[in-house]
Amino acid sequence: MNSNIESPAPGKTPESTKDRILKVSVELFSRDGYKEVSVRDISEAVGIKSSSIYNHFESKKAILDAIFEFYDEQWNAAAPDIDKLLQLAETEPPDVVLKNLLFDWKPELQEIMNRIYIIATRETMINPESVEQINALVMERVKPRPRLLLERMVELGKIEPVDIEAFVNLLAHVSHSATSLNLTPLRIEGDTWLRCWNMLMSLIKPTGK
């Protein structure tokens, strides 16, 4: 799916009905919960008949799957290239390399990506069948890059040996907590998040090589 869920910028082609369905569904699912939102709720919010939804999606579950697919595509597009990071680890100090793990959504994607994250984490609490899928989407996906990078830097002798699995689990859970707060009054601002990140990275001890 190559959907542009966010609102089109001035001068661009207006969003399609399918994209509007996805955008409205993200808003409703994140606010009220997937289980509580009906196809009728979505159609009324979009301003179309309920039957018209099925011209674009065969079911409410298909809408949810499309939303998660959009998240997956955007995350993969924004995440740093691990091959480039591994190359960087050969020549640059560990703190410079680790800083490259940080990435931000484009401003126009920030809220919708946070909302999709909220939908996913809520699903793990109410739908046991979705846990494996959602865990891969929101938790496990953040671990491979730092894991590979730390393994390589230990191998190169750039950092002291560290419990890598404990570290990547800590990083994933801190990231999860921060993202979960971003649609609440307890939102973590960028500067605060960067300070938290730097403190986490201070657990990695360079050897000076």
C-alpha cells in the first residue's frame, strides 16, 4: 500500500476516498479503540455510505491491516541504513555512530505515526491473537539496528563488552514509553527525549581505540 494518509499540502491533489477512510480510521481507532469503532462510525465521519467502505476495503480488519502496513512502510523509509552505520563504526567514535540511530518523522507524519502506535499497543492488551504481529511492529523492530551496531563495535574493540540484549530491550521499552506519552498532556518534548537518549548511550563505554 502506498497511501498518503496525511492531509495533502496546498496545491497538491486532494486525498482519495480510500486515503480519507484510512485517515479517519486512524483518528477513531486511536481515540476510541478498534473494537469500539464500527464501519458505520467510519463512514459517517468520512461522509459516505457504509456500503461505500467496502468498495475500498473488504472489512474493518482490512482497514487496520492497511494502517499497520502504512506504518511499516514509513518506519522502514525513515530508519537509518544499517549497512551505512556498520561502515561508520569502522572509522568514527562510538558516540558519533550511536547518534545516527536517532531519527524523526517528517512533521506531517508525526501525529499520525504516534496514533498508529497507540492503536497497535492497545490491540496487544485486548486481542491476544494480535500480540505477535503487534510486538513485531512496535517493539522488536527497534532492536536489530542497535544490536548489530553494538555487536560490531565490540568486535572492533571500539567499546567495552556490554549486555547487548539487556541494552536493546531497555532502549525498546524507553522508546515505547516515550511514544505512548506523545498523544497525552505528558508528552515528552524533543530536548527531554534527547537528554534521555544521551543518558542511555552513556551506558556504552568507548575503549578509545
